[in-house]
Amino acid sequence: MTLTRRTLLKGSAGAAALASLPGCGDPTPTLPQGGPGFRPGEPVPWRNWAGTAWCQPSARLAPADEAGVVDALAQAGPGGVRPVGAGHSFSSLVPTDGALLSLDALTGLGEVDDGARTAWVWAGTRLGQLGPMLEGRGQAMPNLPDIDYQALGGALATSTHGTGTRHGSLSSFVDALVLATPGGELLECDAEQNTEVFQAARCSLGSLGVMTRARLRNRTPFQARESTRFAPIEELLEQAAERARQYEFWEFYAFPHASVGMEIRTEETDAPASPPEPEEPSALSSIRDLAMFLVQLGRPGVAVLDSMLAGQAPSEKVGRSYRVLAHTRNDRFHEMEYTVPAEAGIDCLREILETIRRERIPVVFPIEFRYVAADDIWLSMFEGRAGASISIHQFNDLDYRPYFNQIEPIFWKYEGRPHWGKLHTLDAPRLAERYPHWQAFQEVRRQLDPSGRMLNAHLREVLGA
Ligand SMILES: Cc1cc2nc3c(=O)[nH]c(=O)nc-3n(C[C@H](O)[C@H](O)[C@H](O)COP(=O)(O)OP(=O)(O)OC[C@H]3O[C@@H](n4cnc5c(N)ncnc54)[C@H](O)[C@@H]3O)c2cc1C
């Protein structure tokens, strides 16, 4: 989110109080000290961005080309092999005692079709590198997630998404891909060839092999304007469906306990780019102690929090789409996200907010609400139904479990499907109920990897293999 310390504190009643509170200085995000340390002679241990998953792989592989990926898969030892992108998943998709295979050496554009406006992209390319590359060839991705640190292969493996009723997840932009299989083949897949593999591999959790490249359906480059405003949460809840239809990219954040929310709408524009924003620490980390204190005071404290939020001036940012749609994250956190059917999204969010208030759950991290279009990808959270994706977060130095455990059953009540890359507690039998093409996916997985060399403990649990 674009909330900065400067905008949040400007003119707010809490600014003076804030300065005097302990722990309210500039935050330095810290990782928990989980996982093995470096041991000479062994590969460097791996840990994810959030510090929720780690491993000591027996080998780290970074093949230089597509043939090298096939060789690496063939040579990986009995401990198996896991592809890794940028390590930005919260769930334990990546950890392995076997070989960790990175596509960091396979980046950039392959063949570009100007007429069809498609481009082959190597799967190790970070989304943040991709925007300027595509613009140089007269193309842009139609949408982006909140951040752009992910590798393309990692983002596609979990059906990573942005917001907008007219846009599916990034996986839905793929119209062909190449998969290096555990059996040593390079399979090109699209709607005409290897179609079942195509349906499975556009969101595969890295369980089918290694995607080396994908062909993306793009659009022409565009300038975007992001407008942020604070509004009564009731207004945002009531108008959500209508405003999401009105604006191509629309979302909002609900502040737990408060009656004010933050709307972010992004539109195409011809306006000139705004000056670069100054680097500053996140407002959220800066005010968390104060906000927590106010929330724990009960009604009078929440009234102060409301007035702080309501007093925020609207803000705007204009620039190239890939600079505006993706953001920098200065807070480190844990996250759970479920996608419920779009039409149930607001009811589900209302129940979450009511539960937080009723149970006095001590949380101040805003809840993100986004709409995403339906697709036909077997394990995509948006398969067969347009979705409302609701994300709850907790600062990563606080225990997220009591909060997430209270909220997760609400997502289940609304037929939620968890984001594969975020925290959840569902196992294979309960996930299978949520995906009509579950068995078809399993069939493809068994054919491509009969001995389960691509699986780790987490995948065995969520895929039931
Ligand atoms: C701060 C933050 C913000 C986020 N914002 C969003 C958001 O706005 N929207 C959203 O949907 N998600 C979001 N996420 C989640 C994130 O996009 C996903 O978890 C994504 O999968 C991470 O990509 P990665 O490159 O880091 O992959 P990793 O986490 O390294 O790996 C993810 C999966 O991809 C597999 N994989 C990686 N490369 C390949 C390959 N070449 N072939 C096959 N499989 C492969 C891995 O085996 C693993 O199963 C966010 C995460 C963080 C930490």
C-alpha cells in the first residue's frame, strides 16, 4: 500500500503522542532467526522473505540454459529437487533437503510478436525487470501484483494476481509455456498441444517440473494514475462492487477496529509522471504501537484512531503502469489470503471485521480486499469463478497464529480457496473439495513425476501425494 509515514502523520492528532512512544522510531525489519546457519563446505542455506520457511539444500543449481535445466533435473539426487523463484511465498512450497534449482540465469525476453502482442519471457525474469523490457518492445503486462520482486516462474506457479474485475491472475495471461519435466523432456504446451499439461502447469506449485519460459499475452504500454483516499469503511463496503466495475484497477484496505478504510483506484491517464516519492519508512510500522495502544483502550481510543485516519489527505501518483501498479514493501509481515466467490466477498469481510471487534483481537495491520476475474486453470484460486481475495496480515515479529486461527474458519464458511503461496492450514482432502479439476491435475502430476521427485513435505500434505 502507498501509505507513508509522512502522509499518515501529517496533521494527525496522534503525531505528537507518537513521537514519545517507545518503538515508534524508524523500523528496521528483522527476520526471525529460524533455520540453519552457513556451514563451510555446504551450500548456502535458504530462507524465504518472511522468515517462515527455510532449508539446508544438498545442492544449489542454477543452469545456464534450457538444456541445463533438463540435465539438472536428471542429475538431482534421491532427495528430490525444488524450483525456487524469489522466495516470496509465505508457505513452505520451496524447502528441500535435496537440490534447490534457480532460474536466475534464465532471464529476459525471447521471441516477441508485435502483431499478436505476445512475448516469450524466461521464467527466471523478475517482474520488476520485465516492465522496462516489455516497454522497449512496445508491450506491457495488463496487470501486476502488489509487489514486483517475484520471478515470473514463481508468480505463475501460485496464480499470483493483482486487482481488477476485468483481469485474471498472471497465470491467465499465459498462452503457451515450456516445461522441463522430471522425466527429461522439454514439453511445449498450449491450447492445442499437450493441453492437459498446459491446464495444470499454469498454476503448478512447481510440482510438475520446471517451467523454463512462458508466452505472455500483453497490451500496449500505458501511463497510470493511482489515487488514494480515506473514506468511511461502510461507504467502501457498500460501493465496492460498483466502484470495482467503474475503475479498471480498484481495491481497498480495511483497518481492523476502525471505521475508516483506504481506497486505491488506478486508471489509465495521459498526465505526466509525478516526481519520485522520497524514500521513507512505512507509516504502518511507525504507528503500530500507537494504533495498538488506541485499539486496546476500546471505544475512546478507536475514536482517536478514526480521526487520525479520516484526517488523511488524498494522494496521487502518476507513472508507467509497471511503476504504479507494483509497490515497495517496507514492512515485513506474515500473510494469509483466501479467495471467496466475488459476490460473497463483502459479506465475508464484514464477518471478519465483526469478529475482530467482538473478540477484541489485537491487530492493526490493514486487511486488503481485491477483485480478480475468473479463469479456467485447474488449480488457480479463480478457476470457474470470479473472486474476491481477502488478505489478513500480522507484523512478522508478532505471533500471527491466534489471529489467523480465528479468521481462517470464516474463509471456509464462504467457500474460500487459500492462496498457494500464503499461510493456511488446509490439507489435500479439504483442498480437493474446492477444486473441480483436482483429480485431473493429480493425473497429470503422476504421469510427469511418478516417483514424486518434485515433492517436499508441504506439497505432500497439500497435494496428498
Ligand atoms: C511482500 C509480498 C507481497 C505479495 N503480494 C502479492 C500480490 O499482490 N498478489 C499475489 O497473488 N501474491 C502476492 N504475494 C505472494 C507471491 O506473489 C507468491 O507467493 C509467488 O509465488 C512468489 O514468487 P517467487 O518468485 O518468490 O516464488 P517462490 O516463492 O520462490 O516459489 C513459489 C513457487 O513457485 C515455484 N517455482 C518457482 N519457479 C518455478 C519455475 N520456473 N517452474 C516451476 N515452478 C517454479 C516454486 O517451486 C514454488 O512452488 C506476495 C508476497 C510477498 C512476500
